[in-house]
Amino acid sequence: MIGLDTNVLVRYLVQDDAAQARAAASAIEGAASRGEGLFLPAVTLCELVWVLESAYQRPRAVIAAALEQIARTGDFTLEHADHVRAAVPPTRRPPRTSPTRSWGASTKPRAVNTP
């Protein structure tokens, strides 16, 4: 099982840096194609939400949809999965094979102050 950190997940979803996005996609999709598990710690998901809201200014509904897709796919093992599923309301969007395709690379992050 491979543990993913926030940066890898952000690069995979947002794809704002082509080289890093390719590396993240290679790691995630390669592991999935080999049948290796991908572990997402709860703190990574919390950081993901914070980064997407504060640095990328993604709407909460879009973030919730991405989290729902991550929670639904069999490729990821979530720490405290029952809590994650309870915290993320189901969306009305049909499932897709990859949570990355709806994000695009057009949004650049803005600098944010850490708490």
C-alpha cells in the first residue's frame, strides 16, 4: 500500500504544473493499474480541503464532489472512511472514472498565510 500526501493529491486533481501533474498521475494511476492500494490519511484529506479552498478558491460543492469520488473509488483506502463518508454529502453528479478530469490546469494557486 502506498501512502499519498497532500501535495501529490493536489497536483493530481488541479494539474497546474504539468511535470508534477504527470508525476502524480503516474504514481496514482500506476499503483491503481498494478492493484496496489493507495492510502489517504485523514490529515491529508483535511489539508486537501484547506488548500483547495484557500489557495485555489474552489467552491465547497466542487471539493465535496471530488471527495465523494475519492471515497467511492476502490483505488483509495481512507483513514476513518466512515467519518469521511458521513462528512461529505452525496452529490447528484454521475460517477466518473477519475476525479481529475473536472479540474483542469487553468487555475493558479494564490499565496495564503498558514494559520
